[in-house]
Amino acid sequence: MQQNGTPKAGLAVAAVFIVLEIAALSMLKSSSVLQNIWLNRFSHNVMALTWGGVSRLKDYTSLRHQNDILAGRNFELYKELSRYQDEEEQARSQALLDSVPGSRRFSFIPAEVTAMGTNTRHNYIILNKGSQDGVTPNSAIITPHGVVGIVQIVDKRYSYGLSLLNDKIVVSARIGREGIVAPLSWDGKNTKSAVLKNIPFHHKVAEGDTVLTSGMSSLYPPDIPIGITMGSRIVDGASNVVDVDLFLDFAALRYVIIAENKDRETIEELAR
Amino acid sequence: MRDIRYIVIYVILVIAHIIMNNFFDLARYFLICVLPVLIIMLPSRVNVLWAMVIAFVTGFVVDFFSTGLLGLTSLALVPVALAIQPLTLLILGGEQMARGEDVTFTRAGISRIALSCLFACSLYFIIYVWADSAGTVGFWSALLRIFLSVVLSTPLCVVVAKLLRPL
């Protein structure tokens, strides 16, 4: 037997083999219905397998293009989501403003807490609204659930304020809507409690009364709930001090309202 | 002279095969076929290409004059021709094959001849039975048919190999 070692001869052998086998299959196919059906089914399976493989290969090679399309779509969806988030933010701010007891004397600016300290005696708060948003120094920082602090320094885009958790801040508060007015300040113990000072000795304070802003300062709007009274005690034998449990959770604080009294300068001028 | 003898026996065996196909209808259970050995014992100067063509024509003639399916024998016999080189290498070894020596019974020995006949018959019957049943016969039935055909045909192929090229 002669050897066919060269690649060319090998190709020729393969080609002749394929041609002869195809010829044999063709004859077989045309000579019997059963074989015809069987070969058709076989060829269909082979074709399906081939086209399936080609399709999978195409899918694989077009992954980069698909990825680009998906990245573009992702970006569009992200933009749309941002738009909805902005709208929701505006709606939330509006709801926040609507929930504050109204007063024609005050203008309100919704803001978000950027930074806040709670673990020193002189805690601060930084808000994301500044002079370009209309914020002015000595504006009140409030929420519908209580007093947060007071704006002290205003930057173009941010405001720095002292929070209620600062022993320099004193808020004029009232026990109930028609009760006694007394200064409220932080007791320095924890973020949930404050004290009402200088309550006359003879004035009995019941536990569970609501403490509200009095409206007797030029800073804070009236009737903002601050907390509820707890126990009271006599200090220096002359006045009572009432413990107040604050409504506001400073640890979870995120959205606030900056309230500016439009008549503040006039009131302060008259008070001098 | 040896080639003429080979050709004569080749033709006689092909005719015998056709007659057997036409008059002994046992193909449903097993097949008896010596065509693979006719192909693997072809003279060494016939290369694989020509061997495949000879196998195809032989298969066509057998099918044409038999009651079987046209193309079936060719389909099974051409791969046997393609496998001639590895089978010759198995029978003769690389050195004698390189010298272009013909496969003979004496030179190769009965065991190698029998082994190559077994391989050739197995290849032939696997393809033949597979294409003949066309998916209508179960796997084990087809395997049994292949097994019986190989078992019965291989000894006959060895005898034919001795007849074709005794020395």
C-alpha cells in the first residue's frame, strides 16, 4: 500500500472520501423512503446543531455591543431615577413645610443635614443651604417634631449652626398651649432630654404635658412641639426644674427647615 | 500473475456475495460479508484514493445487482478503504509497509490477519447496520446484529485472505 504522507495528499484523500460518502448517501436516500426520512431527520439535527452553535457564537461575539447598549440604557434609567428622586425630594420638602405650624412672620427654607455633632457639650450642625438660597444668620432650625438649633454662620452654599445639644442655646418654651413660659436648654446628659428652668416654685407641672415653642422670641415660630414633661425638682430652694423628653431624635435627623423671622430686626430693635 | 489471480478471485467473491444476498435472506438477523477483506488485501501499489474508488464501485455493483438498498454497501465499504493504511501498519509493521510489500498470509501471520479482519468487519458492519436500520431498531438489537455479523464474517474473511494472498 502506497503511503500518502503529505498534507496535500491527506486533503485529497479526505475530499475523495467525503465525495464518495455523500454519493453513497444520496443513492441510499433516493432508494428508500425509510432511509430518506432518517437521513432528512439526521441532516435537520445536524443543521439545527450547526445553526445553534453559530447563533451561540454570534451571541457571544456580540456581547460587547450588547454591553454597550445596556450601559447606555442603564445611564438613561439612572438619569430618570435621579429626576424622580429630585421630584420626590421637592415633594418631601413641601410636605415638611406644610407640616410646620404656619406664621406669616416667618419664611421657610427646606434643607438637608450635611454634618452634625452629638457627642460633645458644644454640638454643631451643618446644612446644605447657604446665602445663595436665602439663608441668613440667626435663623431658626426646626422640624415639625421639634427645635434643632440656630444658624450662626452662613456660607454661599452651606450654613453652620449650633444645635439644641449645645449648652449655649436657650429656647423659649411653653408647657401646653396656654401654660407657663420658661427657658429650655440641653441638660448635657443625652440627645433625648432637656430641661425647663426658672419655673416658679409654686407652679406645679404635671408629667406628660406637651412642651411647645412659645413664640415669644424673634427666632422660633410658635407652637412647635418640643417634647413632653417628665419629673420636676426644686433647685436652690427657689425654682423648679422640669425634665423634658424631646420628640426629636437627633441621631436620625436628616431633613430640617430653616425658619427666618421677617420681623426679627424690628422686634429686636424695639426690645432694646 | 499474482494480481490477475487476485482480480479473478475478487470478481468471483463479489458475484458470490451478490448471489448470496439475493438467495439467502438472513440479513434481518445477521450478515455475512467478505468485502472488507477484499479491500484491505488490495495490492500495495493501489493507493488509498484508488482503494476508496474501488470500494465505492464494488459496493455499487453489489447493491445494484442485489435486492438491497443502493448505496448502502458503498457507504460502509469506503471507510474500510480509508482505514487501509492503519490496518496495513497493524498487519505488517512500519518497516515492511515502508518497503511497499503486499500483505500476505505467510508474511503477516494468522493472528494479525485475523485482527485486521476483525477491525475491518467491525467498521463495515457498524456503518452498514446503523444505516440499514435507519433508527427503526433498538440499540441492543442493532448491537446483537453487528456482533453476530462480525463473529460469523471474520473467520470467513481470514479464509478469504489466505485464498487471496497465501504467500
